[in-house]
Amino acid sequence: MFIWLDTQPEKLSKIAFDLCSDESNQMYLSMASIWEMQIKNQLGKLSFEVSIAEMVRIQQQDNELQLLGIQLEHIYRLSDLARHHNDPFDRLLLSQSLEENMPIISADTKFEQYDDVTVLW
């Protein structure tokens, strides 16, 4: 979702776009997402016109994007997650959502398999 917000906002659902555009909402980006983007960029699976650091900086400036660090509680919460899939980055995002009581904006249909997580799209 973050990449689309920065590079192709037309790919966002109307709900996602409206949520991101509403200045009364606070947007967070997990460090896990930045980590995953960096790995995929280095492997050649993702490419960007500007560096990831610049993308994040622009979103922090333009949309008051906050970064969500990875805390021990997020890691410990992984033990509560069902094994609907094994992607470690996705599982950490789900764990953060649960621990922080935050919804996730995502088009990933696998997230909907987790009953306790609020997925908006």
C-alpha cells in the first residue's frame, strides 16, 4: 500500500485512498515494511525512481507518516498468530496490528484470514 500511495495512488481502493487522504487519520509505516522493500530492491524484485529513504522522507513530510518500530512485544505476539501463511514480514505486520490495536490497510487477501486483525481495503 505504501508504494502505491507514493507512486501509483490510482491503484488504491477508494476506501484506502480516502483513509490516507483524511488528515484526521494518523498513518504509520512499519519498519518491517521498509526492511522488506530494501531487501526486494537489492534483489531486483522492486525498483523505484527515488531511493527508499527519499520515498519515506517525502511521505513523512507530505502526509505526516509515522514510523512504527519493531518492539519485543510485537515479536512475542507472533506466538498468538494462526499459521495461515508463513511470510515473516506479513506475520510481523499482523502481530504489530494486534499489539498496537491498529487496522492494516492492505490488498493482501491472506490478511483477511486472521479474525482478530482489522483489514481495510
